[in-house]
Amino acid sequence: MRIGIVRGHVVLNQSIAALRGTRLLVVEPVTAENLEAGNGKGGGKALIAADHLAPEVGSMIAFTEGREAANPYWPKPVPVDAYSALIVESVDFKPPSKEADGKK
């Protein structure tokens, strides 16, 4: 699971039947550096995530990727590679110390 910022929505004029009623979000993943800085920037390569939570543009979300992203649609087979799993209210990020990694 990763954290990202909603940057927009995707609108389709045709869709796959299994995805009808699903919102598609443009999500910019947040890098560890920006998360530590708390500057509200993403920094990662934007992707499209399926959603049923309706976060606002600018909201921070957590999203899953890969096969797990299609689990909310079980047993239907759907072509989903990322899914908005929760809306983040706050983040308490503490980067690992270099001593803990064995680096000095």
C-alpha cells in the first residue's frame, strides 16, 4: 500500500460493464522525502486508481496496486491495477534512522 494525492478525475464515454459506477482518480504517489517534509507535494509518477470513496481533489489517500487492487470486485474479473483503499486524515511519518539501517 502506498500514499498518494488525488490530482483529478478521469471521465470515460465508454466503460467496461464491471466498472460501471466506479470513479477513476488521477493519483500522484507521495515520495518519502515529500512525506517527511510535509509539503503537500507528491513527487511520484501519476497513475489511475479505481475508487468508491469519493475523495476530493487534493486529498491524500492510500492505494493498493497489483492483483490486490481488484479484490473489492471479487468475484468479477476486472482490469484494475490500482484501488483507492482509504482516505488519509493525518500522517505521522518518522523516517528510519541511518544507525538503525547499519549506516553511519
